[in-house]
Amino acid sequence: MKIAAISLAVLFAVGAPVRAQQPSNAHTELRARNLGVPFEGTPGPLDAITDVKGVEVGYRTLISGEGKLQVGVGPVRTGVTAIFPRGKNAVDPVFAGWFTENGNGEMTGTTWVEESGFLYGPVMITNTHSVGVVRDAVIAWQLKHGMPAAEDDWWSLPVVAETWDGYLNDINGFHVKPADAFAAMDDAHAGPIAEGNVGGGTGMICFEFKGGTGTASRQLPERLGGYTVGVLVQCNFGTRHLLRIAGTPVGSEIPGKPIWDNDTGSIIVVVATDAPLLPTQMKRIAKRVTLGLGRLGSISGNGSGDIFMAFSTANPGAGLKQKTPVDVRMIPNDQMEALFEATVQATEEAVINVLASAKTMTGPQGHTVEALPHDRLREVLRKYNRLADVK
């Protein structure tokens, strides 16, 4: 189952994990475009989910220990990611929809998203065995920050998703604590965000290269509404021989030590847009994530949890308590194709940004997952006449 330079100083010592925050202006030093990977479409200014106005992202990264696995001690390679549709100080729900391509995974709160059509609060992502503690921490964090209703009338069904990091992390040591979920939410900010070995993606694996957290965006031209689509992924899926980048067989051209026997892993994808869409339309957007993953070689294997959430920041106030009918705006279904295309493109790039930014990591028992070698990637792209000029 289950982007400007950043320097993250990490201490390795057996014991309590280092609880590392990402600088608020963090961005990875190298992204896929910097390596000459060609992409279609026009990215937003940051090429990130935070290009969608209002969206804020925060991380808590936990890294400590090395050597032999000692359950409850380490090594620790995990964390928490928080995505707020309207920012961490807002209580205004957003229209949302979700879709699961393969269900060997978890995303809590989706029953109510499906029923109500609204996403209340953040989307949180962590490791498989920390879903419960993060879910409960979201409720406590919301109570601490004050909800619009009286406490005896207020309830919450948080959305918390996971991917499994047990190859690189002491997952059964339960190192993610409520304070870590609080820290990720408190850290949420607009602007550039870090990628790679950060947040919930710290200990993840992608196509048997080092995986993690990545993001990308697309900006539609004014003639198509000028809307923005942003994507954030937590990648822990895929087998190496299937990996394709810009249509080239990168996985077979760059062989390496196998980690999995099959498509064991998961991917969580969050899609944000400022386009005025209704919940049924957001579900349609969420489904298009699968096409972006398919471009990369994903087959959504039996052991993979491929679960996607999509929301729109348009129609503010529609989900708040009202005494009279609420007017909402929507794009006609037959005008959604540019948004579908943007979702596919941004999903594909976000995953490749993970592979470009993630660093080689060693976890328990000497388990080492190598980062995708940049020089070899450029060689493969050049071989197939797909290497783009780097500006």
C-alpha cells in the first residue's frame, strides 16, 4: 500500500526524531524543467498548487536515527503535509469531489464529501499508521482556533490520507504525534513550497526511485477563462520498468536494484482550482488525475492506493449556514475540457518534480532508495530527442 534553493539541516541520532520545519519560502533547487524535461501547457508563476489563490501548504518533516530497526526508536523518516483550500484562518468550505482509482489505501472523511459536496477544513497527508492521530489532531487544532458554531453543536469529519513508508521508516513506532500535525497546519503558507523528502512524503518511494512530495500548476489563457489548476502529490507508487518521462522509457533505460516485486505503494493527489465548478464537476476533475499518472506508466496495481481529492475555491460562502437560497456559478460541462487537460498536465509534472527533487535516503536495516540520477535522465531524454533547452 499502501522550489529557489532549500537547505535542510538534519541531525541523525537514535532517539527522538528531529522535527524539521520547511522555510516559508522553500522551493527545491532543481525541478524537472531545470533538467530539460519538456512539458505541455503554461504553468502558473510558481508552478505549484499555491498558484491557486488562497491555497496554503504546510509540512512537518521527521528524520532521525540510522542503522538497525528498533520499533519505537527508529530510524524515523516520515512527516505530515497540510493543504488548506482557503488558508488556515478560513472556515468557509469549498465545493469538492473525490475519486479512487484503486482502493488499497485510505482517505478519511470522503463519505461526507461525497454526500454534501463540500470539503470542510484541510486535506492532510501522512503515513499509513498515523492517519488516526492526525485525524484527531485536526479536530483539536480546529477547536483551539475557534469554529463558527458553539462547541456543543460543532462536529468535524477531517480528510486525512496516507501512503506507506515502512521500507524507509519505523512505521510501527508511531512517531507522528498530535504536535506534528499541529505544526504542519501552523506552518501552512502561500507562495513557494518545498518538494521531495518533506512532510508526509519524507519516506516515500516512486517507481523504485526516491519519492515524496511534489507540485505543479497550469494557467489557462484568458480566452478559456484564465483559470488556474494546481496539483500536489504524495508519491509512493509504481515499478521502475514502467516509468516513462516525456514519453521516453526512463525506467528501462536506468536499471537499478529492485525494491518491489509488483506495484506496491500508493499515491495521493490533491487538485485545486479557482474555476467555478460544482461537486459533480470536481469529481470529474479528480478522475482525470488517472490520465496524468497513466502518462508516467502507472497501472494502479492491486497493492496501490490511488486516491484523489479535487476542490474549487470559487463560490465563497456557498457552504456556510444560510437562511435563504444561495446563488452559485458554474462552468458548463461542455467547457471543461481545458480544465481536464490542465489537470492531466499538472499531475504528470508534479510527479516528475518529485523524482527531480527527492534525495537518496537510507532507512532501517540499511534500506537505501536512490534518487533518480539527473545526468542519466538527461542522457535518456537526449537519446530520444526529447531534451528541452533549459532557460
